[in-house]
Amino acid sequence: MAFRTIIEPFKIKSVEPIKWTTREERERHLRAAYYNLFLLPAEHVLIDLLTDSGTGAMSSRQWAAMMEGDESYAGSPSFERFRRAVEGVFGYQHVIPTHQGRAAERILFSVMCKKGDVVPNNSHFDTTRANVESTGAQAVDLPAPEGLEPSNPCPFKGNMDAKALERLIERVGREQVPLVMLTITNNSGGGQPVSMENARAVSAICRKHHVPLYFDACRFAENAYLVKLREKGYEAKTPKSIAQEMFALGDGCTMSAKKDGLANIGGFLCTNDDALAQREKNLLILTEGYPTYGGLAGRDLEAIAVGLEEVLDEDYLRYRIVSTAYLGQHVSDAGVPIVQPPGGHAIYIDARAFLPHIPTREFPGVALAAELYLEGGIRSAEIGTLMFGEAAKMDLVRLAIPRRVYTQSHIDYVIEVIIEVWKRRQRIRGLKLTYEAPVLRHFTARLAPL
């Protein structure tokens, strides 16, 4: 018998208090943070949905494994356990640990890219784009057309436009395309999954033109489970086997283990290219650490090794996907425009449709995120014009749900807050920039209401 109530597939052993604030207090805190929720102290946040990166709760097995952490500078057995866990899922020959995903990106692009190169992706996220462009290369997004239509219910809106990829490689020349990246799930595109069919098509184009294919694998387990639910022929397969099949289509990956590694810190870079791996390890030693720790403590390597096993548990993934959809379905039923269908790690509100009276130059996503904080102490993230500037195709507000942190009652509260803001949306006004950094401006930008 199938029950309708969502039950978290875990018991709570330790709790952390969260602090209530009044609206007047939140108004003061928001002004002090220059209306940028990244600048807001966490102690002033009630429900923190800014990111799902490194904010999850680790399991008792992970905490136990951390006690086994060996802190040897070179040749730590903790690295060997970590390496075996990564190879068991991803299948690549070389596993290079880093302190987080963006470090893996920096090493990969620094070694592979040069000025004038072009790096295609279904959609680059913020640090990925910045690390590509820091080498003088151009980051090009090639999302499937339906991925730019928030209300379109297509099940795989994270796909890359394979025909556009073919045209791009033919236009600029294979020698200008050092690699192709495929982000699973597509974070900038609303947390939408990539289908196995699309991954195969992209892989075939890369093989035809002798271009390496790399995966941005931060949320690989959620992508695999959504393939199981939505793609014909995968219903009876395990998430692990689906992930293995997809990674076999590529030549390597970058990974932030702060997402589907279920850890608070860490990441890695994988490749099958021996010569490339040596160059990457040389750069790793210069900036991160020795190749058997890569900027991580042994205990962090142990936590990731366990996390990569736990994240593929079907009971966990079922809960993860269903609980995210629960939030999306309830706010959508109230009329709130969101990216459909709900993805794996977050719900994305379509800020342009929510606040059609605020032009993009006045940052509707930032305005909506600020209002959600004022109404109920909820912190979210703008993914739109502030984050990507003129390259933004949509203005979204991402409600990223930390793994194993909040219960259904917390999510019910979030639903109530969103609906209250929706009811008085016409009164929300836009914002203007008063300070911006030259790169990744959304992290430190200062804004003021108009």
C-alpha cells in the first residue's frame, strides 16, 4: 500500500536550534546586508535555502568513518578508500581529490584551455563559467530549447541542444574546442535532469570530432534517479548502474562532493588521460596539496567515501525527489510560477512571471528573494540577471533544499511564506546596484531599493 505522507528515511539523533526574528529585525538585517542575501549572517536566517552545497547533514556512518581518518601527508589509507569509492561509481582511471568542485574546475580548465578556445555546456553554472573565462576561453551555453521555457513540462529540460553542439564545433573548428561539458543535473536551467538519450547523442558528437566529454557531476545521483523515473527502459535499473552507464560515455568529470557526496567539504577531478592527469596533479601540488589528499583532511575523504554509497540508496533518493516535488506542487497549485517539472535539489520560482512589473535591469529575482526573507526569514538564491548579467536567459529564485536537514513541517512553513508573498506581489519593487565586483558579482554585490 502506498501512503501519501512523506516520511524522512532517517531518525534525528542531534538537533541544532534555529532563531526566530521579527519582521522589523529582518528589515534591519537586510539593509545591513545591502539587500544581498549572501552578505546576511546565517544566525539571522530561519530556513536557509541559499544552497544545497555543503549544507547537508552527515549520517552516523559518515561521522563514524571520520574517526578512521588518517592524516598522513602522502599515501594515506583514507585516500585509498576514497579512490575506490569514486572509481566504483564513476569508473575513471585517475581520481584527483580537491577541496571542492571549483578547485577541480580551475585545474581542469587551466590545463586544457587557452585564449580563444570555446567550451560548450548545456548550461555553465557561475563558478564553472568564471573558471573557463579566466583562461581566456569562451563559455557557451547550449541548452535544449524547452529548457528556456519555465512552464514547459518536458521531463528532460536539462538536455544539451545536440544539433547546436554539432554546428558549433563545425563552425569554430575542433582545434578550438578543448572539451565539452555536460552538467547533471542542469543547475542554471532549473535543476533539470539530462536524459541518457541526450548524453549518448552528445557523446557520439564528441567521439566523431575527437573532443573529450566531461561531466559536471555534482548532482549525478539525483540525475540518475530522475532517469529511472522518467526515461523508458530504465525503470528496473538501479541509480548506480544508470550513473555508471552515463559516465562510461565520457572521458572524465569534475565533482563537488558537497552536493551528492553528502559531505560538508570536498570534491575531485577524474580523467582517463594519463598525460593530462600528470599535468593536473602537478598543478594540484602547486595550489591544493599532494595528490593523496588534495587539500582535504583524511576524515573528509572518509566522509565522502561513505556519502557516495549512501546517496545512491533508493529510499533516500525517493524521499529526496518526492519531498522537493511536494514543495513545488503546493506552491504551483496556488498559482506561483515555477520551473516545471520540479527537479531534484531545488524549486526554482520564475521571477519574471512572478513579478512582471519589474524589468530585468531592476533584478526581479533579487527583489523576490529579499521579499521571501522579509516575510518569513527564508534565504534563497537569485539565478538570473545579477548572477549572469546579459547572458541570463531567465530570472529565477532557487530554493535549494539541504540534504537531510529540514522536515516536512519546515517545508510546509516555506510554502505558507511563498504564498503570502504571492498574494501581495504587486507591491514588490525592484533594486539597483550600488557596488559590483568584476567577476562573480552576485557574491559581494550591494544593492538598494528603487
